[in-house]
Amino acid sequence: MKNRFKGWLPKVMAIAMVASAVGIQSGTVLAASTTSMSDNMSRLKENTLSNHEIKFVSPTGIAAGNTVSLTFSADFTMGSVAFGDVDFATGNSGNCTSATFTEQTLAAAPSGATWGLVKSGQVITLTSGTGTSTAGNCVRFKIGTNASGGSNQITNGGLDDNDDTITIGGSFGDSGTI
């Protein structure tokens, strides 16, 4: 019995030492949480058209070629909202109240400094061409008639279920829920 134990123990110890020296790495990637999130709506009444001004701080920023998605819960009715009904701006600080915002050029598809914006179902997706947003700075979306040239608004959901949410995500690496 002692001979079996002597032969087995050194092998287990060798495997454990190699594993600890090499390190076992996880494939899990954790997204940073957006901060200072807000959605200032022009109307809060249920089943009523409303403009949205969505702001949040992106801890990691937005790199060239990245996407940012705004997913509206099913209670909202998106209607005919398209890229012409949305303005996107990058801020110069992490304070969304006092930041100076620079409006970015939007089109249906990204190209160079022009950002692409599409709406599909409940999701508005912004895609960077070569444009970026600095890590730790605020970004702003205006959706509806408050956007330059905007003519379509989003219809509010019912207030009885309290689950009207907007989820922030995309390949830019941050996430959050308003």
C-alpha cells in the first residue's frame, strides 16, 4: 500500500505545481458598468409620444469600430424612429450635467468620422467608423423631435408594471440599465 502511495503522490504534486506555475486563466470578460445614467423624457404619461435624452458615462470609452446599443423594453413602441430622429454627442468630461458636448455626424452606416445608426425592433445601435469617445467621459443621445431634424418619437409604455427599461450594451465594453 505504501508503494502505491509513494508513486501517486509525486505525480499529483508535479501536476499541481505545473498548473500553479502556468496559471489557469478564465475566458470570462467583465464589462464595466456605466455610471451617471439618465433618461430625461419630455412626457411621462403612459401611451404618449415622448422625446428622450439619454446620458451616461462610459468608463472604457468607445473605440473606433465599436458599437453602442440602446435596447428599449417591449413596453415602449419605437414607431418609425430612424437615424434622422437621433443625435449623438460626445462630452468632454465625466460630469453629464456640466460637460460640453460635441455633436457627431450620423448616417445609416458608418464611414470614416461618420457614425452609423440603425434601429431594429426595440434596439438602436450606434456603430463607430473612426470616431471615438474618451474613457470616463459622458455621451448623450437625443431621440425624437428634440434631435436636430427629428420628426418621430417613441411611445411610452404603460406605467402599471414598472418595468420600462433601457439597457445599454454593445461591443464598446460597458453596460448598464436605466
